[in-house]
Amino acid sequence: MKLRYFFTNSVGILFSRVLGFMRDLLTASTVGANIYSDIFFVAFKLPNLFRRIFAEGAFMQTFLPSYANSKHRSVFSIYTTMKLLGVITILTLIVVLFQNQATKLLAFGFDEATIKLAAPLVAINFFYLFFIFLVTFLSALLQYKNHFATTAFSTALLNISMIAALLLFATEQKLTIVYALSYAVVLGGFLQLIAHLLAIKVLNLCPILVGGLKYLRQKSNAIKEDVKRFNKGFLPAIWGNSTAQIAAFVDTWLASFLASGAISYLYYANRVFQLPLALFAIAASIALFPSITKALKNDEVESAKRYLDKTFWLLLYLLSFSTLGGVILSSEIVMLLFERGSFSAQDSFQTARVLQMYMVGLLFFGMAKLFSTILYATHRQGKAAKIATISLLANIVLSILLIIPFEAMGLALASSISGVVLLWMTVKEVGFYKLLDIMSVKKIMVFILSTALFLGFVVLLKGILNVYL
């Protein structure tokens, strides 16, 4: 993995997150917090959920290794994509035809009038999944050719589209605004697709698509083993990518039994926690995955080891420094980001405590993400799903045990401990020797010294901030 691939992904993610924050601010100021904002967030929830666990996660992790090992890549890629696109089309038709029932599943507590109001928005937003799946397929082809820029930066197009809708319809009625937002979601997906098609053309990858369509019927029998391998790993990959969403749902459900505000403390703290995880761990894993997949497919073990070594030490520094900064400066971070208007100093205090517990698990979740790329690259999606399931069960049990003495903090701490379980089992499955191979006394001593110096800097920074805040 080249560092520029990592930085391309990180900058793209950061750019998108900044625009997402601007979008949230505009949504709050134009729509507010009421029934109209509620029905839009519910409507956007379903395609967003499918995007995370189906298209972006499970498909990419299963498709790339199968694609790399296929002797008929064009035909395999088109066959697999058309098959899954058919499934998505059927899902979309079901949601459109039974939009009231789909809305009721998403928001069980809504009354009939609210469901009737939200249902059309749910149907509109679901069309986003159709575009984002095609985007994911094209981004897989681009990433296999080590092109990451288009995917990294095109994610911002969704936020730009929604921001434009908010600015154009700011003076309209709130129901009109949320309809405009819903259509902007679909437009954002379409724009992302156009951006990827242009990149495919520029990089001269069109023959893959044309050849796959041309020889699809003729060579369909030749890809049976490739399809079988993909199908075997795809469902476990879907489940493995779903566990984080299930854990978040369980935390929200348990937090609903606590005092008012607990769900919000978890939400805001998790938003901060997800930033370094996405900027560093996810960006690095995306950049590493194609390289390590191709290296292992070609039996280039030493190359794979070098890629892993470089990424491991990069992430160890970035995630360790982020953990120290997040834990020590939690109060200052939350105060600067959220403490204004109705968000009181007490809210900042409670959110900061929750953030500290989340940040404890950052290094473990990030490293687990790194080592899991080896499992997916070697077609061990089933093992990855099993490990994710055990981590989820640990999270649920620990959440139940820790919620009583520590309340919302206990739920965040349970999540962090489940991250330890996730990393331990992932490294155990990959092989502890792989971790030992990339360790050296010299590198460890340099890391300890660097961490000590950074710790001193953070403590000094906290003292300065306490004087001025």
C-alpha cells in the first residue's frame, strides 16, 4: 500500500465529513427538530443501512478477492453485478408497493397519520440504493487498479446535493423541504454514478464492462466456481457487516431505559469516535485491501507482509495518538463542537465521559479492521462473521452488566471491551506469528518514546485550553 492511497482516502473522508456537518447545521436551521425532520431521518435510514452492510461492506469484501482469482473477470463482474442488481430492484419494488408497511418497520412508534406522511419519502429515498450499488461495483474496479480518488471524493456529492436543496428551498414549507431533501439524496447517488463512469472511461476500463456483457451468455459456465466462491462468502460478509449496526441498535434500546439525554450522549460521543476511525482505520483498510488481495492471490507473501507492516505501524501511531487526545481532551472537544444553544455544560460533561469510554476502544477496533482485510482477502468471510458475532454477543452481555453501575458510560465501555475481543480473535485467526513478524524492539522503543512525548504535548495543550475556555 502506498501512502498516497491512504491520504487520498483520508482527505476524501474528511472533506465529506465536513460537508456532512454543514448539511446537519443547515437541516437543523431550516427544518428544525420536529415531525418533519423525524420522517426524513427515518426515510433516509433504510437505504443508508443497506448501503453500509450490503453494498459498501459485504460486496467489496467478497467481490475483490473473487474478482482477483477469476480467469474471466469481465464476465464474472457483470454476472455478479446484474444478479445483485436484480435483487435490489425487487427490494425497491417491494418498498415502493408496500411503503406504509416498510415505514412501520422503521418507525414502530409512529401513529398512522405520521406513517402516511413518511411513507412516500421512504419510497423516494430507497432509490438511492440502486445508484450507490452501481457506484460500489465501479469503485471496486477502480480500486483494483489502485485508483481511489474518485470514490473518496465523490461521496461528498451526496452532501453537496442535499446542501443545495436546503439552500434552494429554505423558505418553503417544511414538508416541501424534506421532499426536496429526499430527491436530492437520489440526485446525489446519480451524480456519484456519473463521476465513477467518467473515471472508468478515463482509465480505459470500459472494455471490462463491454466484454462482460458481450460474452456473458457464452462464458457463463466458465465462471461457476467463481460465482460459487462469491456466494459462499457474501452472506457471511453481510452478517459480519451488520453486527456493528445491531450493537448500535441494542445500545440505543438499552439507553432508552436511562434518564433523558442518554441516547443523545451516546450519539454525539459516537460521532466524534467515528471520525478518527474513518479517517485512519477505514481509509487505510480501503487502500490496503486491493494490494494485499493481489499479493496473496499471486503468492507474493513477502509483498503482503510489507504492506501489512507499513500499514500496521502507521495506524498504531495515528490511532494511539487519537486515543490519548480523545481521552484527555474529551471535555474540550465536546465543548468546542456541541456546547451552544440548548446543549448545556452538563450535557457536555456527560457526553465527554461517554466519549472517553468509546475512545478506549479506538485502537482495538482500528487494528481489528486492519487484520480483517487478510481474512477477507483469503476468502474467510465465514470466520470473520463468526468473530463479529462473538464480539457482538460480548458487547450485549457487557452492556447489560455495565449499564446499571455506569449508565451510558457503561454502554460505551462495553463497546470498547468488545473491540478487544474482536481484535484478539481476529489476530488469533490470522495467526499471531503475523503480528510478531512485524514487531521489532527498535520500532517498539521508538513508538513508546513518541507516545510519551505526545502525551506530554496533550497534557500541556489541555492546560492551555483550560485557561482560555
